[in-house]
Amino acid sequence: MLHNLSFASILLSILYRGEPMEAHDRIQKQIDKKLKDISDLEEKKRKMINEINQELAEAKGVITGLEEALKFLPKGTNLTAFENEVRSIRKGSDIEKVYLVLKDEGEPRHIEWLLKAIGKEVNKKTRQALSGQLSYNYREGRIFTRPAPNTFGLIQWPNNIEDDQTTDGDIQESMDIPSSFGRDD
């Protein structure tokens, strides 16, 4: 132990010229300063860890919310709603044929024109059958619009009129009523 004291005293005399108490106070100040530095760094580390943990919790919350939303969506929802409806059409059906014809034409067409375009005979039975199928899809908000009576278009087209909106002129033309009908000229 005497050996350690002499080493310490030699070290102190080399490092600090002057009174041993001054050297002791200086070393203690350095120790206190380093302890404060360590304490500050540990506090900074705790704050950073808390901030990172908060960001992680928020990110995990977003993921959980998105996963919950994903459960309510059918697979393949990277398609638009319209594209999903079109995919649900039975291949080879009259509805598919009408869809393809209208898609190529690019504008609404009357039921009789559509029947001819898909190769069907035009009569009351075929008109009612196809019109009924198209009207059902229209009422369900699927694929087709009905801008005029017995006239069908596609929802995907911009500026479609969604309802049977006819004017007196449309009714008069469709019934072949003379323009002077009902006037006292």
C-alpha cells in the first residue's frame, strides 16, 4: 500500500504543481464535470429513445389501421370499381356483348340497335329481355347508364346523363306527334 501511495503522490506532483489540496479539488471538479456530462448524455439518450418509440408506435398504429381497412376490401381492388364490375360479367353473355359493342361505339345506343349489333333478332321478346337485363344493371349502378328511354351507355363515359331525362320534344319525336297537335292555329 505504501507503494501505491508513493505512486499516487508522484503522479500528483507531476500533474499538479502546488498544494495537494488544490490538486484534489481540481481532480474532483473534473470528475464532477464528467459525471454531469454522462448524466446529460444519458438524459439525451432517454429523450431520443422516447421519441423513437413514439414514432414507432404511431407507424405501427397506421399499419394496424390499414390492415383493418384491407380486410373490408375484396382482393384485386387495385382495379377501379367499374373494372371490377366488368370483370364480374359472365363471358359470352348478352351483357358482355353489349358492353363490348358500346365500348367500341363510344356513345349510348337504342335497344334495337344493340340487339342488331349483337346478332339477335329484334322483336318484343328479345327487346324486353335485353332491356330488362340492362335496366337491372343500370338500377344497381353497375356498368350501364340509361340516358334516354330504351337507350343505354356506359358509366365510364364522362358526362353521362344518369336518369331517364326526357324533354317534351323527345316524347313528341318518339311518338311521331305532329308539332301542330293541340294548337288552335
